[in-house]
Amino acid sequence: MNSLARADDFKRVLADYHVSEGAKDLLARLQLVLLVGPSSAGRNTIINELLKSGKYHFIVSDTTRQPRVNDGVLEENGKQYWFRTEDEVLQDLEAGEFLEAAIIHNQQVSGISMRELAAAVNEQKVAINEIEVVGADHIHAVKPDALFLFILPPSFDEWMVRMNTRGSLPADETRRRLTSAVKELTMALDRDYYRFVVNDTFVHTAAGINKMTLENARSEKHQAEGIAVAQQLLTDTKKFLETN
């Protein structure tokens, strides 16, 4: 079980966190793409497809927790996360050297270090990762020119198929994910900085995101269609939760 020995210190710093002046200069030179969306929307699959082009740098977050064993394999430093001590992370937070960070379950602190973003700038690549809606709000406050993409399944029925691809989920887990999705969709539709992207097939979707990112090709027609899909998903999800 992970625990935070310096929880009070982290809460103090994060309550009034500001990036450093040097970090602001770095952010001005950074091209950043962040994928947001509900569970099983396909964010990771899309990112993996984009990484094949060699034009993107996958952002590896820092964390204070210990490496875990997943499917019999121990997590590697620099692959799943950069595993760091509380003192190291706290020192960088106090220096304003994180894009964003958060206390998770009162057990660990995880976030995106400016050190990782500097690597993307030095490589002349687009920094990319997935993030949750609350984290997107925090990042938008300091880098409003980042490309925030809200990934959507094409329909509620298709979404349920994808959610159960690896086996039928227990009813309580399905309900938990859909309840979270209502909050995520509601928040996203209330923001004006998202581009809504319908993930019909991950290859087609990745190609469209690549054009948006590298050619600034952003269709208002596709945006309107995406908003309509998001609104319909929100309606269908609420209806499902009310009747099941």
C-alpha cells in the first residue's frame, strides 16, 4: 500500500501552485496534444497509432508511488512512469517545474514534469498523452493553445460493445464507468476549448488527429458532428442509468 509521508506539504504547494517563469518559456515552445474521454473511448489505442509516425513524444508522468507488477511484469522507470521520491517531486513542485500534478487517493502524487516536456521540445516532436477532465482544466489555465481532443465512441451501442471487448463487465463496474462518463461529457460540453473527435476506427481517427495537429486542419463541420454525438451519448447514458 502506498502512502504519503509528506501529504500536508503537497497539499500546501498544490493549493497555490504556479509554474515557473522558465517553465512558461518552455511551454511557449511546446506543441502539446492531450486526449480526454470516457472509459473505452480508445484513447490509448489512438496514441499508440500516432506514435508509430515518429512525430510524437509520449509524455511519461512522474509519480511518488512504487512500481507495480502488471501481468507478471514489473513496471519500468521511464516507461510507465518516472518513479521518484516524495522529496524530489516536492522540490520540483516548489520550484514550479510541473505542468500539473495531483494527489491521488491520498496515497501518491503524480504529474507531468517540465523535464519530460523539455525532452519533446529538444526532439522537435509533439508531446502527447491522455488526461482526465479536471487535469485538462488545470493545463488549459497555463497552456491554452494546447490541443484538447475529447474522444468519443460513435454511438452508445458501439460503446457498450467496446467496453465489454475483453469480457462482460460486472453491472456495478459498468454503472461506475457510465456515471463517470456523464460527469466527463457534461464538463466537456460546458468548455469551449475541446475538439470533439468521433473514434469510428482508430486508424482513421489517428489520421484525422495527425492532420489537425501537424496541418492545423480543423473542420467546423466535424466539430459540429462531434458535439452532436457527445450530446446524444450523454442523453443515452443518462437514460441507461435511469432504467438499469
